[in-house]
Amino acid sequence: MSTDAAKHYSTWPDRVGAMKTAAPDIARGFGSMFQKLMGEGALSVREKELIALAIGMSVRCEACIYSHAEKAVKAGATREQLLELAGVVVTMQGGPGYVYVPKLLEALDALGLGEGSG
């Protein structure tokens, strides 16, 4: 089954590559900031990615949800942690956060963390 998340993961590298070609200054500036601020520090990369994912859900940014869910999983976040994060988003935002939980579930499915996995 194809989902928005599966499409995102299959097309995002080419889309970002095209953006880097078209707007290299933006890509360099953002990339430098991202690398500096999202690396290990007082907060772990996993913690930072979980925060970024919660913000992405709160501001209703699908690309942010998919990207930070993937990065959080790569940094060691579990399905249980990601779903608990979704609960916090819903607690803080109510309906607007609730309607983006399915986007997170799509991401988890596409990343191999669908229902019944860790």
C-alpha cells in the first residue's frame, strides 16, 4: 500500500537535491545550522528529534513529521515512545494535533515500525 509517507521517503532525496541545486545558499545556511544544533549536546540526538517531531506535528508540517520520525527512529526512538509523544501533542493541541497522528502512523509503517513492532 502506498501512503503519503512512503511517497515522501521515496521522493524526498531528489526533491531536496533539486532544492540544493536551485537555492544553494539556503541549503548551506540551513544545513550548517541543522548540523550544529541537532547534534549531541546536553540533549541527545534522539531527544532533539523527538522534540522536532512534536513541533512538526504541532505546526502541521507533513514533511517535518516524516523527516523527524525517521531521524528519531534512527537515533533509537521506539514505536512506544513515538506514540506517547503523539499523546502529548494531542494533550497540548487537541483536535489539530489529533488529526496528524495518522501521519505519524504512516511514517512508522513506512519505517518498519507498524503495529506489532517495537
